Amino acid sequence: MWDRVRKLWTRLLRSPHTEEDTNRAEPTHKDKRTHNLFEAAAVYVSACAEDDQEQIDEATGWVSPEALSFGVSELACRAVIALARERDESPQTVARTLLGLPAA
């Protein structure tokens, strides 16, 4: 489990981000759509879970690396809180379990 988390952060830190090409053809309707950081984080994390490199690359281009990192962190917090409530456990217990760590 920890290996998957490490790979996720490695991909995030190493993902290529280039400025938009000014010589690009007219944008299509799909290109005009603006994505927020939470949408980017949701797509990025789900793509990582499914090992979908194409979706990972697409999501990393929607927002800055810093914004994506914040969104992924916020998603992780919300997921741990939701699981903790569902399991009637503390968020710390759930987080440690998800990471394969022994109980504190």
C-alpha cells in the first residue's frame, strides 16, 4: 500500500508541465472547458488507482502542480474522514490502516 502512495507522489512531482503552445490551432469546445483543482485531483487520483497514464497526463495539465498537490491532499483528508465515520474509527486509525502501518 505504501508503495502505491509513494508512486503517486513520485508521479506528481515528476509530471511534465509545459506552457501552452501559442502556435496551437484553434481550441475545440473540449479545450475551452475550465477545470478546477478538485476536479483535477479527483481525475488524477482515480486515474492513478486505475493505472491510466493518459488520464493522469490530462489531469496534470489542467492545473498547476501546486494546485494539484493541494487538491490531492484535500481529497485524501476527505476520504479518510469519510472512511473513519463509516467505520466508526478515528481518522488516525483509518489512515494508518490504509498505509499498512501498525496501530499507534
